[in-house]
Amino acid sequence: NGRLAADETICLGSQEPMWFSLENVSGQQSVVIKTAHGSGDLGLEYSNAGWPNGTNVDASSFNQGNQECIEISAQSEYWGYLKVSGSPTGAALKVSYNKDGCR
């Protein structure tokens, strides 16, 4: 839980859900959120309109395992909000601005 900084990789805990904020998403051409490694089956939900609650989700990723990726652009609000679910163990998360799309 906390604020995510661009180009900083963090190790995720095993609690569920985890909540993160991303600042200045409206000032970016693209925002990419990636996860990898570890065990479990995590999922990502992103919203530019407050904490993701199932009805305001702008983008999500629910692949099998921990290889998730969301790419978003043209955000109108300064803050972005991310929900990580699925009780991952040993997973890493990275946010990138204006580079590294989902591949």
C-alpha cells in the first residue's frame, strides 16, 4: 500500500488487496503498470476516478499467474489508483511513464 513512483520496482507483499496511488498520470502520454515473478495469481484494476470499486475501472489485467500488464493513456485526472488482488508471493510491480508498453 502506498504511492508508486515511476521506474521504481517494488516487491509486493502477500496481503490482499493492496492499494497504490500514482501521481501526475494526466501529465503522461502513457502509463504502463507491469507485474511479474513469484507465485500466486494476482490481478490488477486501475481507475482514474478514485479507488477501483468494480464500476469505475478504466483498465484491468487478470492473466493466469503473476504476468500482468496495463497500458493507459489520455488520463484526465492527476491521480491514478491501482488495486492489486490475488495474494501474490514474491511478485514485483513496476510503473513506467512514456515507455515500455505491454508486450
